[in-house]
Amino acid sequence: MAIKKQFIKTKPVCKVTFSLEAKEANTAAVIGDFNSWNPAEGELSKLKNGTFKATFELPKDNTFEFRYLVDGDYVNDPEADSFRWNEFANAENSILEV
């Protein structure tokens, strides 16, 4: 798993690329505060090497909670900036700071 951040100097956004290695998985999405936890808005494309990947423009100077949804299972990113307990999910969510 990897998160790559690219800050855009001409806009108040950060291009964030989420990469998730899941060769056996059929579907993967990144869901979080930035897309109302909607898997359809966070779909990741599967590459030939089995990695799922997508880039999203997120407003900078923000902190977002997120998780991956892989074949219906929730997965945190071990490379997240931090983790936060979420009472609604009754689990820890990954934290992204941009």
C-alpha cells in the first residue's frame, strides 16, 4: 500500500494517489470523508500487476479519515499519516493529512 501526495502550486488542492496491492481481489475502492464514504466515487482501477490505483484531487490543509474496501472487507493503510478510533465504525480508520 502506498499514498503519494503531489501539491499543486496553482490550486488549493493536493493530488493524492492511492495504491493497494491486492492480486487476488476483484474490486477495491478508497472510501472516506472526502467522498462521503461512497465506494462508487472511490473506485480503484486494477493494473496488470495486481495493484489497484487511482488519483484524486483533495482540498489541501485538511485531515481526512479513510479506509480501503476490498471485495467487501475494510482495510486500513499501514502507511497512513496516523489512525483514529471511529465510534460509528467501532474500528480505527486511517488518517490522511494534506
